[in-house]
Amino acid sequence: MNLTSFESIVTQYKTIFFDAFGVLKNHQGLLPGIGKTFELLERENIDFFVITNDSSKGPSELAASYQRQGLTQITEEKIVSSGMLAREYLTHKVKSGSVAYLGTPESAHYIEKVGLKTVSIKDLDLNNVQDINTLVFLDDEGFDWSNDLNKTVNLLRYNNITSIVCNTDMAYPVAKNEVAIAIGGIAKMVQEIVGKKFIRFGKPDAQMFIFAYEHALREGQHVQKNEILMVGDTLVTDILGGNKFGLDTALVLSGNTLPANAETRILSSGIIPTYVCESASI
Amino acid sequence: MNLTSFESIVTQYKTIFFDAFGVLKNHQGLLPGIGKTFELLERENIDFFVITNDSSKGPSELAASYQRQGLTQITEEKIVSSGMLAREYLTHKVKSGSVAYLGTPESAHYIEKVGLKTVSIKDLDLNNVQDINTLVFLDDEGFDWSNDLNKTVNLLRYNNITSIVCNTDMAYPVAKNEVAIAIGGIAKMVQEIVGKKFIRFGKPDAQMFIFAYEHALREGQHVQKNEILMVGDTLVTDILGGNKFGLDTALVLSGNTLPANAETRILSSGIIPTYVCESASI
Amino acid sequence: MNLTSFESIVTQYKTIFFDAFGVLKNHQGLLPGIGKTFELLERENIDFFVITNDSSKGPSELAASYQRQGLTQITEEKIVSSGMLAREYLTHKVKSGSVAYLGTPESAHYIEKVGLKTVSIKDLDLNNVQDINTLVFLDDEGFDWSNDLNKTVNLLRYNNITSIVCNTDMAYPVAKNEVAIAIGGIAKMVQEIVGKKFIRFGKPDAQMFIFAYEHALREGQHVQKNEILMVGDTLVTDILGGNKFGLDTALVLSGNTLPANAETRILSSGIIPTYVCESASI
Amino acid sequence: MNLTSFESIVTQYKTIFFDAFGVLKNHQGLLPGIGKTFELLERENIDFFVITNDSSKGPSELAASYQRQGLTQITEEKIVSSGMLAREYLTHKVKSGSVAYLGTPESAHYIEKVGLKTVSIKDLDLNNVQDINTLVFLDDEGFDWSNDLNKTVNLLRYNNITSIVCNTDMAYPVAKNEVAIAIGGIAKMVQEIVGKKFIRFGKPDAQMFIFAYEHALREGQHVQKNEILMVGDTLVTDILGGNKFGLDTALVLSGNTLPANAETRILSSGIIPTYVCESASI
């Protein structure tokens, strides 16, 4: 396995897209040395965005958590999350009625900010749903799985309702050697039971990369796709999605993909990163 | 749609296999007139078995519920359930250690009867699992979905454990226009998250029909496959499974498959029953 | 089923995205009356694009076929095809070496125009593939299925090669009551056999819609997503993709979705168009 | 990885089920030393069967090929193939009409022996199919893939026809580092395009093991499931199927599963063999 130094490649690009978990942080907090990488970006005037399949909080809360840990360069404007993409969808497509949701009040708060009426599945009366046209899967917390997932299945079986999933991940890490089932995994089970098509937002879907690219352009930057590097620890989301969107990609071995099996995984998946680096720390 | 009278065909067979829900009973209890069918079978000396994807109770409890409703012909020996198949597997394959389970104590009680030690996932200490070699998905009740499913995912991720699913159904009816997520649906979600292969027992799998066939032979009967009729309300489980095993099959329109779309469903699925009947009642 | 007149809605939008087959044409040629729709668009100064999962020809050849039939408004610039998206990918990501392909020389010709070296799988020597870094599935014609698909499987099994599929469809209509297997269906079989992840271009993928949207903006138009109407005959590609991208959508009943089952299909799929119209003809 | 000597375990069982490819033979012929294993079985009066997902030939032709190579113990009665299972299905279920097939005349010959009328898809007139009630996928050779697979898709789309797949494998080895697409892979593509349910025969399906078990009993032997050892080189077919049927299982490392990754594959799949042995040779 031919490893490239991250420092040697990062300065060749105008904009960097970073995955969050396994690249900037892990279950113990920020990765050692990642602060230096952001100092380098600042010094060299290289733009960046953090692209994350997270809909449990709004971008300001996500940014605040980096700030608290000392990564002051990651401000709200630097966050691109699947939750933001879902909110944009709802803004465009839901013109009246209420949006039912599975998640915490905090996760719903973010979509309420654009003026949408929301109702938690746990408070919904199944005999009175004519006002509901959309269901949003936001977070795996904030509801009773047994009671509220059965309610969700029955809501979808007999009503014309569009279902939105704000996180394509099946599970997420909560500690060393411990994961939790993500709302993406739960939504997949519900989808198979009701047999309908859900709209899913998150990497590796192209819409996530388009959304980040639009953010990169919004700041007045002129940046071409071949001037952007996508950095991630997971082949099937970060690298596949980046490749498909036409970006150069760097697989880092600080998270999901271990140094011992990176080569095997690349060959067996057919997902080929432009570079493989030990980590994004310098 | 060419309908056949059930009475006119049932007497042509030596043994009848009945699906339970949608054929013998529905959410309101026994189907009207089904008692007469069993009187006819008795009179004509036609053998029968009830084949059900149910692992929430043992066969004696399942039979008792028919008896209470007046269908006295359905005794314990007439029940063939996916739970019984799972118990047979455990008897053959688990020679030591403990079996972890998701379900009620009642569902576990049935597998304890053959001398197996069981432990509910909710009582399991993840730091002390070296005694566990098998996990059984028994029932959707008896545990806290959020807490115990996350625990299950972490148990399976890091240990060499065989997973057994005792019910292949994704959902089951609990009232008119109301279903509940079945343990088969939950197990499928866990399987996709951990990426392992589970052993699943239940229709349409051939093993369920073999098991029923063995029961038919056990009673000293000499019966050939072409002397058996499988009666069910669901194309993808009852009819597909019966056809594959080489049996004649009768689709009844008293449950899952409605008269209005039976013809379309047969054409679109390619699953072709030998007969289509209004119901198994006469 | 509440039908809306296409004429009454089309003038409410600044830009129309049309699916091709089942909307503008069918196996017999252009749909009767579709010419009038394009005259209306011209008169009202409404922009439009034809969005098609077709990689068998370049956009000029696709446009020429409409022109020959009298739809002179459909020029090369109005075509947005999955083949164009694939070519853009190749331009960004393939910087050296050769691109192997399955398809006709005509389909390959289109990607050669941007300076890429191509080699048909049928001419490829499996002992001499170090120059190949990408495989493109272009068309179901132009090669021997048995010989060249086996060759493709062996090429992909032992080499680090990125696979690109330029058409997500499984089949396409060739006559009334007759379809043919599309290169998208063939690619799916190869993908399952080799167990790798392929990059697939075509509706309902968001990248297809962003590509069309970029074309809409390129002409100097200022158009918002909510000023665009996507018109299609297929729920799972046209309508799902348009909805997800944030567009209003019109399902027409002149192709894949028949008037008799439109309502059932919408309810059973959970894919809800903004409007349902008899056809795009006026 | 704790390896067990095959010789030390084989004599503990009354009957051995062997997978063929990767266990008894590979692309170069019989595995070295496998003859001694069969001499031991003979000497110790241990019964055996060869269980193979092969429908390209009948059992006598399959046995003849072992005999030619000197393994004279493998006679026709010792072969249990997915093709035999399919023939049994056809015998039970097809009472009139013709069976269409994809495969060589040789593969069809085997099913013709029981009196069934067959017609190759390549000779079928799509305008005259009312006599056809079943389609059988027999072999990947003997027809023109492009022409005859398109014909198959159109046959199934508009007619009530049961489809039988006689080999569940997606590919099979033809030389060192070379595989060919199996009829099971082709059938899966057709199934997805037409959206129907096919009946599939072959390992790991339980029906294959019950069929072998019935053969074991037919010879007058009294053998219990726990007195049978299933020997295979593939976790997802041989070992999973054997485990599920309640047999002890031995994974051999002479074929599909390499010594270097056996441990990882067992942990990642959750398919746990009773033993792991270097090979079945002694």
C-alpha cells in the first residue's frame, strides 16, 4: 500500500471537503494534530467544508461542538449536513400542512426555523392525520422505538405521505468498540415493511456533494471540481461519492478503514481513491 | 379469475396443510364456517396440519387458543411452527453454553424445555459473553427495543455467535387496518447493520414444509407429496413455498390477497397456485 | 384520480424538464399533439430540456432524430443524457491510460471526442490490461454477450478498475409489448458477480438533475428550482428524482404508468407527483 | 485459526456429504490424495454423497467424469445435484404442456427422460406459447445470450409461467484465475427485469440437504442428522446450508476460502463451521 503524506497533497487544492467522524474526530474527541492541519489551511488560504451525515442537530450546534474543543476555524458556515439538505427539500416541497417526525425536539427545532409546522410521531393521533403530508426521520433518540415505530408503519400504510430520511448511515460509533443503530438503519426497516420508496439524504448520494459545492461557490470563490479534494475514512460513502461527483479523493486510515486491510478493501470494492494517507493530521 | 369451490377439491387430498392467519382466523377470531371444514376433514378421515410462522408461543399454547374458540380438532400435534423448527435446530447444534434471546420469557420457556440454558438480552452483561454461542430472535415483545437492539448489535459485532430468526415475517396483523412490526423485520435490520448471515426459519423456506411433511409421516400415514394440498392466503410465503416443495396449492381470498387484485398479483409475481378459492370455509 | 390539464400548468413554469420515452415519443414515433406543446413553449418563451437515460448515442445524434420527425425545437443543446454525465466524469477523473467499454463504436465515439483512448472489451487482451483504469458500460449492442461479459467479469475480478454505468435502466421498450434488456440490467448482473461498487449515472439520481439544472442556468437564464417542472411517465425515476431535487413534478399517463393503475401505484410507492396529467400533448 | 485433521474427524460420522468443486476437484482435476479419503470411507463402511449445484448434466454423466479420473467409488447413486431436485419438481408439478428451457440439449435431455416435453427458448415462437407453463434455467451454454435472453424477458412479461432455476451459483471456476457467469447469475438478472419470483434450487437451500438426506435413508441406512458431516469449501453455501439443516460441518481450505482469511471470513459472516480442516485429502 503506497501511502502519501497528507501535507504534501493538501496544498495542491483550493478547497477541501472533510468527512467528520474518523477524519477530524473520534469517540475520544479531536484527532491529535488535526488543529495544525486547519492552521495550515488558514495560512495557505485554502477553503474547506465539513460534510456530515448528521441530522440530529442544526449546523450551529454542530459547529459549536468543534469550537468548544478548540477547532475555532469550523464555524457554522463551514458545515454541510444531510439535515440541511432535508430542510432545503422541505422548504421547497412542503407548502402547507404539518411534518411528522421521528427524533428529538432539538432535531425538529432546526426544521421549524423555516416556518414548518411539526408534530412528533409520539404525539400524533393516527385517527387525525389528514394534515400530515410528509414524515421525516431525524434522529434515533426522542421517541419510544417499539410504540412509535409501529405507529409509523401504520401511518404510512394507509396514507399518501412522502417519507424523508436525513441520514443514510445504518449505525454510528458511540465509544471504542461500541456503535448505536442510526435513524438511517431504522428508516430502512420501516421502508421494507411498508414497501414504499423513501427519499434519502446523505453521502454517498451526489446531492450531498452538489450541496457542498454550492456552498463552496456561494462564498464568492471560483473553484472547479478538479480543484477540490474530498477527504474521508469510508470507501462506500466518502470516496465513492467524491469520485462519482468528479473530485479527487483521499482515503485516510484513522477511522473506519484500518491500515491492515485498506488495500484488500480497495481491490474488493472497486472504489479507488486518488490518494491513501495515514491521517488528515500533519 | 376462475374460482374453485374449496369443498370440491379438499376431499381429493389425503392431507391438508393450512396457513393460520387469514385462512383459519383473522383479527376478529375464527373465520365463519371454518368449523364445518374441520368436521368434513374428520368425517372423511383427511389428515391436516397448521403451519405457522409463529415463535412467540409453544405448540400447546397455540393449540389451546384454537380449542378455546371451539376448533377442538386442532390439538398440539397438529401444529407445525417456525419456533418448533428453531428448537429442533438448537437441540441438534447447541451442545453447551447459553442461548441469548430477544423475546418474552414465555417464548424462551419453550426452548428451555429441551434443557437449553437461556439468557434474555436485557439481562446480558456485554463484558461477560464468553458463554454465549447462539442468539435467537423469538418475539417482538418482552424487551426494550432501543436499549436491547443496540446491545444486540454490539454483541454480534465482536463475537463469534450464530444468529437464529424464528419468524421470517416482517409484520403481522393486530387489528383491522393495523399491523405490528414482527421479530423477522427487526432481525433483518440487525442483520444488515452487522453484515452477517442469519439462519431464518419460516415459510416460504423449504425446511418448514419438510418439517410439516415429516410430521405427516410420523403419524404412520403413507402420504405422497402429490396427495397433500397447501392452503394459504399469501402468494410469496404459502403458495411459493408449497409449489417449490412439490405440493398442490390453493390460494384463498379471505386474508392478505383480496379478490379484486388476486389475478394481477398472480401474473405480476409469477407465483401460480393450483386453485384459487374464496375461502377455506364451506 | 384527479387529472389536471397539462396546458393549464405548463405556463406557470419558466423551465420544463421532459423525460423522452413515454412522454415525447413511443415505439411508433412522436406522440400525437406533442408538436403543439413545443409551439406553446416557444410562443410563451418557456425554456425546456429533454432528460434521458441514454448513452447509446451522443446528444447531436439524439437531437437529430427529433428533428427528422419534425420536432425542430429539440436541438443538441436541449438534450441532457446520462451518457453526457458519464463523459463529464471521464473528463475529470481519467487523466491517462485507456477506457475499456461495452457498446457500439458509435457509443464510444462520443467519449473519444474529448480525447480519451478507448478499447472495446471484445478487442481487449486480458493478459495485457495494465493500461486500463476504467470500464464503461455504454450500450447493450456492439459486443457478443456470452464471450464479452465473461471477459468483463474476469477483467474486474483481478484488477483495480473503476466501473461506470451510463444508463440506470434495466430494460427499454422496442415495440408495443416488447422490451430489450438495457446495459443497466447487464451491468447490475456483472456487479453482483464481481461484488464491487459501480458508479451509475441516470435518473432518478440527483446528479442527473443537477446536470440539467446547470444546463438551464448556462443559457443565462435565472431560474429557481421552484420555477421548474419535471414531466415524466415513470414514478421511480422521473417523479422520485424530480421530487428529491426539489422540483414540482407532473406524472403523465401516456407511457409506463397506465390510467387504470396510476392511483394504486402512487399510494403503494409513496412517490407523490405534484400533478397527474393525461399526457404532455395539448 | 485452530485446524483439525480431517482424518481424525471423518471416522466419527456414519455419512459424509461432500461439496464437489474446491473439495474433491479443482480446475486441474482431482485434488491430490482425495482417493485415499474414499478408500478410508470404503474400509470403514462410511456412506457418502456428493452434493453439487450443477444442472448442466445428469447424475450419470457427472459420476462418469469422476470414474474416468479414477474415483471409482463415486457412482451415479452417490450424486445429488440441483438438477435432480429440479427434475423432481417438474415431475410433481408439470402435468401437461411443454417446458421451455435455457441450456444445452444435453441438459434438457435429463429432464426429458421423465416424459416431459421440452422446447429450447431459441426454437420458441413467441406468438405461439400457450402450451408453455414452465421455464427452466439449466445451463449457461447452448443458446445465444443476447437474442434468447431478450426473448425470455418478453416471454415472462406477458404470460403466466413458473420459472425454475436449477443452479443458485452466480459464477463457476473454469481455470486458475478464470470464472464464467453461471446460469444462476443470468437467471437473477432476468428475474430482476421481469420483477417475478423464481423458484431456485441449490445449496444453501434446505431442500438440497433434505434431498440428500432422503438419498442417505433410501439405501436402508438408519442415520440421524447428528451422524452426518457436511464438508465444503464455501461458507455461504456449504457451511450455512449444512448448519441450518442441523448437520455438523467442516470447512476445508482447498478451494474458495483461503487459509489466510478463513478466520476473518468466519467472524465477519457469522457462519461458524464445527471444524476447519486444511483439506478433505488424507
